[in-house]
Amino acid sequence: MTAAQTPEEFAKAWDESHISDKPASDVRHEDLKVYLGKLKELGLKVEEAGRSYGDREIYQVEWGKGPFKVFLWSQMHGDEPTATPALIDLFAFLETNREKIVWVGEMHNRLTIRAVPMLNPDGAEVFQRRNLQWIDINRDARSLKTPEGQLLKRLVDEFFPDVGFNLHNQQELTTAGRSFNQATISLLAVNGRPDNSTYPGYERNKRICAEIVRALENFIPGHIAQYSDSYNSQAFGDNISAWGSPVILIETGGYHGKGEDFLIRLNFIAFLTALRTMVEGRMEGADPEAYNSLPPNSSGRIFSLVIRNAEIVIPGKADKPYIADIGINRERRRAQFIPPVYVREIGDLSNRKGLEEVDASAYFVVPKEGSLRSGTLGSFMFYKKSREVKWDSENLEKDFPPDGIYLFGQWIKPLE
Ligand SMILES: [Zn+2]
């Protein structure tokens, strides 16, 4: 293995050494246990730190024996899984290379890294944000009514880390500023003070974030944004920062055309870059500009699919066709499930974009559900305008087979 110094080499290291072997969204608690078993075999310290409301084990992994303390936790929202396998791959890389790569050995001497991969195993099991009490753990930092929140608080209190990493996923249609680029990674140095006044750990975290930005720009230029920094008095990120362990929030979004592996790999590169910054002494010297100048997260600018210039025919109202664009969004589901697809906007979408776009100006477009409004299923039949179609036909699809069909987020019959 090379000495892995550059972001490209970190990427190569992930390609060659990662032990996660399925899409992050398909990783359940049982799969996590398999991953953790592999870490134990490598020699890592893996301990049960507590139990979830549903009595599932929550684990903490530890590596290193240095004075500077780093704490990371993932998947406190059960349906936000990307960072969990990335943490597993990170620890596998570090332990495997502790004696092979000089700077990894140095990191082992200078840092103590603890991580909780999958803080919310019950939510992960059913792929929902909340825990089994239906409480959002990330709004439980003060009230501490969830066993998962209580555990997180205890682990932070016991360890009192110098820096924390709060690892989440955001909507894949989040965009970077005024562009139509998906925000594949959004970062936030979490201030944690209601008045947003600055302090050294906060400024240091901005510099760490800037190093992450510079590393990731090699892979996703224009697709990195800054998460909204609005203070939330119930959130863990804000409170852990306020308790004296300044937090960096990493939110993983989507990247059209790339699978979940691509996102795990970006997380791995981000973590390794941040840790490398800490042992290299660049925490003090780095220029925060790359972070400060990030465009803010924005939403509502893109759709999963935009059907342009559709001449819409509603069965029963075929005498009143109208031309409009249709914006359709795919919901987030496990990789192994077909995601539901809903209509989200109808009208002039000339100032919006679709990750996928089709020009339907040569077609009549019929919603399969029979009606069309925001919230109806995004499934459509397409008929060439040159065809004679009896729209009031009893079984339209059977009597007049469509020239194109979009169903369950897929082109069952593509347009020519
Ligand atoms: Zn989240």
C-alpha cells in the first residue's frame, strides 16, 4: 500500500481496503455486528456501550492512545446510513496500516478516536428517522427521554472529546446555493451558542472543514455546500458544542448517477482528511476560506424528473387538455426497495431542473392514477400526438397501448 497522503490516495485506499460490502441503506443491525466482528478480528476495541429502546446493542469502537480526543457518531436518524459503513472502513484502514504507514502510526500516538456507528439501531432496522418511542433523538439533547440520547450524553461526558462529528444524510434534492448541483456533502462547524459568538474551537473546526472541502473538491467540484447554521436548543450538535466539545456536522446528500458506494467513499475521504489535519498541525494554520465561501444549502430547485411541455389529458376531462411541466420526486428508501415517486409540482418549471428531464412536447400525457395534483403518484402514459385515441375508452391502457410508460420511477416503456 502507498503512503496515502493525498485525497486521491485516500480514495484508492478505500477502493483497496474497504470491508463494508453492501449499500449503506441495506445495512441492518445484524450486518453491523458482522462488520464489527471483522474490526475485532483486526484487533480493534469494540464494546457494547448501551442498549436502544428496542433492546438492541449500541456499540462504541476505539482506536489510538493519544491525548487529542475525537468522537464521531452516525445514524442517530435511522434512515441516514451513509456514515455507518464509512466509519467501519475508516477503523479497518487505520488498524491495518498502523504499523505500515508512518503517519497512521503517528496518528495512533497522537489521537484517541471513539465512534458510535448506528446510534439508532431500531430506526435503522425499519429505516425511519426516529427511535421506537417515535422521538427524534436529535431533539432530545436537553430532555433526555430516549435511551439512545441518554447514552450519547453519557459517552460525551465520559470522554469529553476535543472535537465531535455528527454524521447525517440530507435530502438528495438539496442543492448548493443558486446552482442546480446536488449538495453531495454539506458541512457545518456547529457554533452552539444562541448569539453565535465565536470561540477558538469553533474557528478551529472551520479550518478542519476547509481542509475537508479542499479534499472533496477533487471528486465533487461544485457539489459541496454549507448547512444552515440556525441554532437549535434541543439538538445534540448545538449542545455538545456548548458543553465544550465543538462539533462538525457532515450531511451526505446525493450525486445523480452514482451509487451509495460513491458516498461512503467520500465520507471515508472526509474523515481521513479531518484526522490527518489534526496530526499534521494544520488545525492552526489552515485557511478557512474554502469553508467560509461555501454556498448555502438550498431546496426546491431540482426534481428527480421533470417532464417538459406535456399536453396533459385527464380522463373524463379530455376536452380540456393543457400544457404544463411536471416535477416528480423519488422518496428515500433502502436500496433493495422500490422508492415511491410522487408529483410535487405542475406548471411552468422553466426556472427549475430535473436530475432527469424529458421533452414530452410530441406527446399527450395521461396520469395513470386518473388525476393530477401535488401528491399523486408520479406514473404516466405517453401517447404520440399523431395517434387517434379514444380517451373515454373503458380500459385505455389495454385498448390503446401507450407509446411510453413511466411507472414506479422507471421507464417501463421509454419514449423514442
Ligand atoms: Zn439527520
